[in-house]
Amino acid sequence: MAYLIDGYNLLHAMGVLRGRVGPHGLEKARQRLLGLLEGALGAEASKATIVFDAAGAPPGAKDEQEYQGIHVRFAVHEEQADDLIEALIQQDSVPKQLTVVSDDRRLQQAARRRHCPVLGCLDFLEELDRTRRRHKQKSTEKPEKQAPSPQDMDRWLRAFADLDNEPEMKELFGPFDFGEEDVEG
């Protein structure tokens, strides 16, 4: 499933863009969101496109960029991000596999006209949180150790049977004698 995300709409839903932000506030907010997406989506990050208005774009920003596999678009040639998002919905060759993430009614209606699944921002954030927790759980789970098969045991016992008779092995694995000279007092 691919995602088409209304960037600033999602940042507002997260509560990151309340009131006025400082000179680098929008950049920091975008970076925070992109980091969240990359961390939660992992290998699936390349299936996400996030669109921002060009008004808050960094100086000299290209209309298309990539961040850790995530496609980042700035509505440089459109009046607002919603126009670009609608155009991307229209251009998609398999709209049923494109989930549009926005609380904006206009975008939700455009998505539904093309039979795209729609997720509100809070629902999407909950989905990201579940995905992130699943990834974290998988990474902390230790694989279960399996006992060797009877065939493996027989093969190993045959392969290493002679070691019992080698003097070096007996010295290595035999009882160790702590002599007076080995013990420090």
C-alpha cells in the first residue's frame, strides 16, 4: 500500500505546528515528521509520498526530493499543496492501492472519487504507532534456539570422535591443576 500524505495537515494533527514557529520551526517540524515516518515505515518508506506547501519550503528547495526513501514534494508550481495532491491522485495508475492521508475534506472527496482508501491524520498516526511497535518487538525478540537434529548429532559425534584421544585436547579440556607457582598470594 502506498501513502500520499498531506504534510502540514499531519503536522497540525500531531500538534507540532501550534501558533507561530521560529525561523527554522517548519524545517525542524518537517524533519521530525520525516524521521517518524522513516522509523515507523522502515523498508516500506519508499512507498510514501509527502506533500508540503511551497510557502514554507527551504530556500531553493526543489519540487521533488527524497529523504531516507520517502518521496518529498513541495507544491512549487501549484498555488497550494492540496492542488498537487489532487493532481497526484488523478495521475495514479492504481488508485485503489494509494492511501490518502489528510483531514482535508476536499482531498478526502478527491480520493474517494478515484476509489483511494482515505485515512484521517489521527488514524494514520495510530497505524504508524502500531507498525513501529511491531517493528520494535520483532527486533527485540531473540530467535528460539533449536536443538540439533539426531542426524546432525550423529554426524558431529563421528567427525569429532578422535578428539578424545589427542593429547592437546586432553590438556585443554582436562582438569586443571593449580600448582603453587600459578597461585598469586
